[in-house]
Amino acid sequence: MENLAKKPIVWILGVIAVLAIMFGGMYNGFMQAETEVDSAWANVESKLQRRHDLIPNLVNSVQGEMKQEQEVFGKIADARAAVQGAKTTDDKVAAENELSSQVNRLTTLIVENYPELKSSENVTKLMDELSGTENRISTERDRYNSAVKSFNVKVKRFPGNMVAKVFGFDAKEFFKADAGAEKAPEVSFDK
């Protein structure tokens, strides 16, 4: 009789132990995936910092020759300030997209309207470095989005979704292109 009374307790303790191990494993999986997302975002930010370091050099190199383009320089300054003041990832993404847009506008102006600046060795070098940095940013954004996708699948798939809810893991936002990014800018060398 005593043996029968102990069996349900053993079974219950066994089930609790199995569930604790499962939940613990899932929690560790979420922590690893979240760390990968954070690491990927840090890589994006380091490439963005490289761009932030290059932009003032490019602006200073061309600003004297492009006095009539002060609006562009003002918008670049405003966009850089918005990046510095951004608190959330979404705000940073929006500010970075605006900064990218303004820098692309500046480089298009240089190519189209200021061939003498484009032929300057310093400006050409800075534009090449900026272009390379933009490519690296794009690669890191792709890696970030891949890490976010893996994390979000864990958060949304059963039974992980229940564990995610218990431990407060929410889906992460993808790095999205700004509106109109699907349209390539027109560049003309006729001027």
C-alpha cells in the first residue's frame, strides 16, 4: 500500500522535473537567440559609427565649393542630431534611414553638378570609403534581420510561445528600408 501511495508523487515529481528541464532549455535558447540579435545590432551600429565618422569629412571637403547647397548640409546635420538623440531601436532605424537619404542626396549632387569635386582625390577617396561602408552596413543589416527572424520564430512557435510569454520575450523588429527605397535614384552625367 505504501508503494502505491509513493508512485503518483514520483510521477508528478518526474513530470515537474521534465517540464523544468524543457522550460530551462527553452529559456536558454531564447537567451542565446536574443544575445545573437543584440550582437548583430551591435555590428550594425559599429558600421553606422564608421559612416558617422566619414560624413563630416566628406561634408567639410565639399562644403566650401557647394555654397548654394546649404539646405543639404543642414538636413545632414539635422539627421545626424536625430541619430544621436534616438532612444529606441525603431527611432535609430528611422534616423539612420533619413541620414542615408541625405548622404545619398549629397553624393548624387556631387556626381551630377560638381564634376570638379568628383575629380578631387580626397572627395573621391571619401566617397569610395562611404560606398564601402554602406555595403558593409547593408551586410550587417541582413545579418541582423536573419538573427531577428530566428528569434521571432522561437517566440512565435509552440511551445516556445508559452515560455516566451512567461519570461517576457517579445518579437523583435526587423530593420526595414525607408519608404521609397525600392526606387533607384536617377543619376545623370550629362551636366
